Amino acid sequence: MNQTIFDFENIKHSIMKEKNTNIAEKAIQKMVVLDFGKNSATMYDGNVNKEVATLTHEQVLGLPFEVEPGTMIVAEDSHLGVPRTEKSLSQPYTKEELDKFYSDCKMNGVNIGLFPQKSTPRAAEYSKLEKSDQNDPISIYMLLQDFPEICLRNPENRNEETHEILKQEAYDRKNRMNRLLNFARRFDYMHEEDRVSQWIKDNLETIAKQLPLEAQSAFGLDDSCRYKSTAKAGQLNINNVRMPQIYSVLSCLMGDIVEKHDGYYISSELCVRPNTGELPGWKFVKNEVLNMKPFHFRGGVARSNLYYHGAKNWIISQAKQDEITLKKKTRGQFSKQEDDSFRAYRSSYTRSIKKLFMVFKNMLAAQM
């Protein structure tokens, strides 16, 4: 068992204390799940019968007056959480219709749970039902019954103008980071004029000393990654350092591709926010740049480096030390024990990203 760095049971217990709204924290008398097609919707209520009902889009808007108080109405976020616009006509409802629906639900004591649509394939795989408008509400219902910790988003009132400004800033930042990270990766982070990778190498020991053991492990900065013999014994072995992941976190704060007469180089320019003139904070980076939330789209190269390549392999290795095999399995194939292990170590990895970001920010702020 992996007892050196992690207390698995405490990590698992801490997940239930996270601030994200999830279905387990609500007193739900019953749950109905909706899925939407082009001209109609399907609804599954496992508490009443095993048949899937077909509703018109207009009938769905009347559900707050038809279901019992305390009922949770669950639907994909893209269907009940996103209004139809001129640029996107695939959503069934306008902003005015959704606002009234939310108001009617609140007035009648009905809860709304917006399900991350990227998790629908997981639900279909878990239920072993073919993905379709008829089967999807059943699959989502089964997944939520067996995994009640899954986060469901509450509809939020937000200032659309402020939201659009924030979204554009995040979009611009991710585009810059994508170009930067693709350029750096092409040269295996060894380009002779890459100021970001050089800064990392110059400060490796300082970075490692400021991180807790779990973060050192996640980014290849712990004692197992040091030279064991030769003249470099005790020093960090750069070949073991998780450079793509470390570089991705630092790129939120530093670096840009600069053109010169004979090519390009990566500068060490700090990336301050245009509206504050200061380095970005963790909340902005977490939610808008790295998209570290269930309801994410277009996370970019940094998120891919951190989660698809970094977290995935690290979580598999940590779970293996607990004699839990996650390799070559998709999320929909996990047992309850395997999913608990996955979520526990994913939570550890997410904390490690935050710790590394704060170390970088503090070090760079001291240089400003």
C-alpha cells in the first residue's frame, strides 16, 4: 500500500467536502432525467416506472408545475443551461424561456441539476445501453444513482457583458499559451533561446523545496527523481522532471513567442491581466484558462498536458500502489472502489497544480 505520501481514506473523505454543488448534498425526494432531440424531449423517472416518456419542448417548460416539490430535474448543461442564440440554434430554449423556467422551479420547490454533457458517453458505457435519445436519460439516471458525488451545476444568473469580456480574455490567453506550448514541445523544451524552460531549470531546487510531497511526486521533483550515484548524486535528474506539465503551469504566468531576424525565441515576459496590470490569480486560471471544471470546452494544450498526459499517468501509478488497476480502463468501466481511487488521486493532482502555480506566482511577483 502507498503509505509514504498519501492518506488515501482522508483524501477520499475530503472530496465530499468540496464546494462544488453535487447531488449528494441535496435532500432529493425523487429525480427525473431529460434528454432533448430536435423537436421533442425524452424523460425518465425511475421512481415511477421504467418507461421513457416523450414530451414536447413546451411540455418540458410546464414540468415545474407537474412534478412534486423537492424533485430534481436533471438535463445536460447544453440543453437547459445554455440559451439559444443566432450563432447557436441547436439549444431548445431562449434566454427568456430559461429564466422563466428557473423561476418557476424555484417558486415550486423544484431543483435543477445540469449534467456535464461530456460525461454522457461515460453514462452510456456504464449502463451498457446504446447511446440514443431514448436511452440517454436512463443511462444518466443509473450513473447518478450509483455515483451521487457527480457534480451537477445550478443555473446561475450572471452579468452577460462581464462574462463576455472575461471569456474573450481567457480565449486570448489560451491562444497565446497554445502557440507557446506547441513551439516549446517541438524542441522538446530544450530550445537554446527558450527563456521559460531555462527559468525552470535554473530554479528547480527552489521550486521543489516549496512544494508538499504529493506535488513533488506529481511533477517529478521528489527524491525518487534524483540521481542516485555519479557526481550528480542527490541532484534532480532533468530527464525525470515532468517538464511538459511544469511548463504548462508556468505558461499561465510567463512567456511569449517573439520574432527576430533569424527566427523566433521564447521570452520571459510576464503575462499580466489587461484590466488589473497584475499577474492572474488562481481562480481566473483554474476556471477560465485551464478549465478545471466538469463543464469545460476547448481546454487547450495546457489542460491536455496536465490532465490527459500528466494526471492520467500519475493517477494510474498511484492507484497501482494501492493494488487498484486503472490502466486500459475508461471511466465508464470503473467500479465504485476504482472510481473512489481515481477521484481521490485526481483531487490530489489538482491540489498539486494549484500549489505549483502559487509557488510560481510568488516567485515571479517578487521579481516585479
